[in-house]
Amino acid sequence: MAASGSGGSRADNGYGGQQQPRRRKGPGALATAYLVIYNVVMTAGWLVIAVGLVRAYLAKGSYHSLYYSIEKPLKFFQTGALLEILHCAFGIVPSSVVLTAFQVMSRVFLTWAVTHSVKEVQTEDSVLLFVVSWTITEIIRYSFYTFSLLNHLPYLIKWARYTLFIILYPMGVTGELLTIYAALPFVRQSGLYSISLPNKYNFSFDYYTFLILVMISYIPLFPQLYFHMLHQRRKVLSHPDEHKKSE
Amino acid sequence: MLRRKKSSSPEHKRDPAAHGGALSMSQNNTRSFFNFSQLVLSAGHLRSPPVLKHSKITYFEVEILDVQSKKQICIVDKVPPSSTLLDVKHKFHKACPQWYPSRVGLQLERNGPYLKDSVNIQSLAVSSIITLYFTDLGQQVGWTTFFLTEYTGPLLIYLLFYIRLSTIYDQVESTKNFRHPVVHLACFCHCLHYIRHLLETLFVHKFSGGHTPLKNMIKGCAFYWGFTSWIAYYINHPRYTPPSFGHRQVSLAALAFLMCEAGNHFINVALAHQNHSGSKACFPSPTYNPFTWLFLLVSCPNYTYEVGSWISFTVMTQTLPVGIFAFLMVIQMSLWAQKKHKLYLKKFYPEVRRKAAMIPIIF
């Protein structure tokens, strides 16, 4: 769901209108250096995944079951995005902790709790759909951050970040929803991550129902995020000077 | 300023009198009448008016602009310098009836803090026109309404689950299973807790700030009502498992719960009475009542007792959802206690210095 990864949506998207402006002290030199390294590493990682996908496709001749060739780097680098929550919490990145946490957790949830846990869906085509979407989005996003931090942002990258999401975001969401839907019967059958009454602590959890609720939650959330990105696009691409670091 | 015409008339009277004759007498009368009428007409201001030219009463004009569009909404004029922001808000409400005072947020600059109602107009003014930015704070709701709604919900919801509505639980199972006494006790304790809260809201608490946005009420109600449904579902479920350590666990936890409830009640009464007596300048002191002795150790004992109630309730029912709810309450109460503690440190420094915020010694 966080295909475009607008982890940099700031407080002025309607949430912070009633408070004093948060005085943005930019990250210090050390923090900037660390962030540059982080973003470069992440860009490289997702490039590895992209190259892996292309090579596997060329080797196999078909686009089915390409997940297995990039399984490890995907898990590693997607989980590495959890660090971004810490970046926001420590204030070296001017984003809302809650929003970033929400987006990263939804990605990590899909990677581990759905694709990794329910082995039968790994051969589905919908997995390829969201993996491709994530790969392209993340490469552009992390290179955007890298260049922004170094104050040399090529217009092409800015344009790409704020334009390609128009296709990639719905593509990613479709892939994710189809994958969760495909996982449902296997979860029901195996009782994965579910606990039922009676038990000592009087608690029950039905993972099947939980997944259905997650799918339903896309309905209100996806349009909000999508239109927010569209709005950001209009702001950023029409005022190239004012919004140099706007995310 | 009285124009002295009186002195002229005797002069005139004298001249015709000098000339003598009836004709001159009637002339004299007309003239004196004329003079008299002039006198009456000229005597407009019998008292000297207030000296306006050197007056210190300069009325202010408050210009109210919309914070986003910067367009002028209205100008409130003839504002006396001794008035407060609340008076301005009332006048604004008369001009624009849809913005009642508690809904109006006024700032001096576009990103500045909201000004308090008690602020004096004179302290804001740099000239005779003051510009303020207006934000609509949204639909407001009174604190009493807020708390009554928030606490009545859980009370009724829990009872709905307790009576085991057929739509929630399987009827066959419900009638078959024996209900452990702890389930009845839990219902009693839960209802006691919320009834106490309701009665305190109605009869004990005195609320300082008047209103809060409606959004807060909806959020609070969603939280309380949602969690109450969740915990009530498990405690009243036919497949409920009683606590592992049996009667001992239940009775000890129930005792702790009742003590925390009593303590919470006495603390709230003490806090309310302290404000009532007007002596805002002292930290509430412990009395002969042993429950208030927590004031010696902690600056917000009401939160301590509330947290204690919920933890006892968790132990009593041994239900994980209640534990999760208690955990969230601990976090919430800790944040509130910390804020209050900082406030107390500023106001009542020497007394509060060695106290903890919510949990004695630890925090």
C-alpha cells in the first residue's frame, strides 16, 4: 500500500494546521552523512532486486515464479526500511513518525506475514506485480532522498518520483490485494497465527478475519494517500524553486 | 458656556426707561422677552461636558481575518480597552451568529498560538486597530456531556454482553455452561467503576475549561466503547476460563480493586474540595483518611488508583484483552501524570519536589 512511500509527508497535509510550526532544524552534518549512506545502500539494494528480476526472467524465459530469485534481498531491504521509523523518531528526517510507521509496517506485514508465511502464494503472479511496483518506486524514492540531501536533485528524478506513482501505486495495491486474497483459503485451512477459545488467558484471534479487515482497510486509505500524492505533485512540479526539499 | 446676556438687558431696560413712556415699556417687554428667549436657547449645555479632547478612553477596533484566505470576516468596533478577548468573541458572535465563542480560535499571527479568553485587549494592541486571525475550532462539546457519554457507553455495553444476547453468543452453549462466580463479580466491579465515574462527573468534578472539540469526544468514545466490547465479549463468553489460582486470586484482586476505587473516589473529592475553597495556592494535603496518604508520595494519586483498578481487574479476570486495555491506560495516564507533575513542579516547587508523578518512588 505504501507503493509510493510518501514517508516524507509533512505535517501540513491537513494534520498540523492548528499547532505552532515545528521549527525544522535540519539534520546535522553527521546525521546527513549517515542518511546519505543509508539512502545509497537502499538504492543499491533495490537495484540488486531489479537486476535479479531481469536476470531471472531472461534465464527462465517466463515471468512466473520469479519471487524465489529475489526472496532474500527483498526481505532484507524491505525490513531495513524499519530504520526510517527511527529516523523520524530521532528527528533527523522531518516526517511524521506515525505516518512513516504505518507505511513501513504495511510493507513489512505483506513481506513477512503474508508472502513469507503462506508459502502457497509465492508462485502467484500478483506477487510479481507488487514486487515490480515496489522496486521501481523505491529505487526512485531513495535516489531522490540521496540527491536531495546532497542538494543536487536532477529534475528527472523529481519528475519521476511525483509522476510514476500514478501508475505504480495502483499497480502495487492491486498486487497486494490479490496476494492477500490468494492467501485466504490457506490461512483458513491451516489456522495460521490463530488462537481460539478456550485458553488460559481468554483470548482469541482469527488471522483469516484479520486479513479480510486489512483488505477492507485499503478502501478508505488508498484514495486518501493517492490524492495526497497527486496534491503534492501539483505543488512540487509547478513550483520548482520553493519546494526543493518538500516530500 | 453661558453667554452672559443678562447684563445687557438691564442696560436696554434702562435706556427706554430713561426715555420713558408706555411705548417704551412694551418695547422693553419684547426686548426682554427676546433676550430671555435668547438666553433660553443659548443655555443648551447647562453642565460642562466631559473634556473629550483630553480623554484617555480610546476604543479599539478588532479586525478579524480568516487565517487561510486572509480575507476580512468582520470588524468589531467600539471595543473598550478594559475588555477581554471573550468579550470580543461575544461581539463577533453577534455579528456572525454561526461562530459561537467556544468555537472561535483567534491568533495574533498566522502560525502563532491561540490566545486565551482572559487576555486583555489592551495588552495585544500596538495601535487602535488590532488584527486577529480566525480559525474555526470545530463543533464543541461541554466537558460534562463528554464524560457522561464516554462513561455511559461502557456501562450499558458490558451489560449487553453480560446478559448474553443471542446475536453475540451461541444460545445453546450459553444455556449449557455453568458461569463461574468471577464472571458475576467482574460485571459488578465493572459497573461499579463506571457508575462511580458517572456520579463523580455529575456531583464532584468541577471543570475548568469549558469545551472540547467534538472530534475528541468521538475518539474517546470509540476507544472506551470499543475496548469495553472487546473485553466484555471474552469475560462473558461461554468458554471463559476462570483464573488459574482460583478463589485466592479472585478475592485478593477484588479487594485491591475495591480499595483502588475507594481511593480514587476520595482523591477526586479532595481535589474538588480544594478548588472549591479557593485556596489554589497549595497542593492538596493528606487528611485523616488513609486513602489520601498517597498525596505524600505521588502528585497525581487519582491516576495511580485508576491504573491500580484496571490492573486488579486484569488479575481478577485473567483475560489478555483486559491486560492490553490496562496497558494502554497505563501509558495514557503516565503521559497525563507527567504533564501535571511538571505543572505542579512549577507552581508548588518545595512540596512537590520529592514526589513521583504517578507511581511512588519509580516514576
